[in-house]
Amino acid sequence: MACCDRETIPIDRTKRKYMTMEKTELTTHQRGVVLRGICNGVALRDKSPQISESNTVITCAGELEIWDICCISSDAEAFGLKARFGYDGQTKITFTWQGKTE
């Protein structure tokens, strides 16, 4: 259950009232907080990660293993982001909002 998906959460189980959560795009600040959390995680800890000024790209030294990619994708998805991975001398991870169509 992702935090940004539309879902109903019981407020009071006895009265069966529900609150609805809408899926909304993160602000630049919120995206920065999420990306800093990903950079401090085990997958990128020793790879010198750098976050772009727009809080949409992480670049880091070295290659990622499949476990690292799964970890980062999972963390991003939990906040409504989609991670794209590329490698050209350094690893480049681009994050987009899942609600955005390309």
C-alpha cells in the first residue's frame, strides 16, 4: 500500500467513517527529502551519491547490483515515484512521478 495511492483509511471503526487520500505529485522539497533518504540507504551508502538541483536525478560512482536497483525502486515507489536507471561511466537514476505519462 503506497502512501500516495487513492485509498480509504478508517477513521473511527465504530462509526465506519472513512477518509480518502488522493494521489498527488510531491513538491520539490518533498522529493528532495525522499532522495536524501535513498542516498543514505544501504544501496548507495558507499557510492558517493549526488542529487541534482531539481531533485529529480541521483548520480553515483560505480555500478549497481540487482539488489540495489530493487531497493531503490521499492523506496521510490512507496512515495509515488518511478526510478529509471542508466549507466555511462557513472550510474544515473532519474525519478519521475508515477502519475505522469510519457
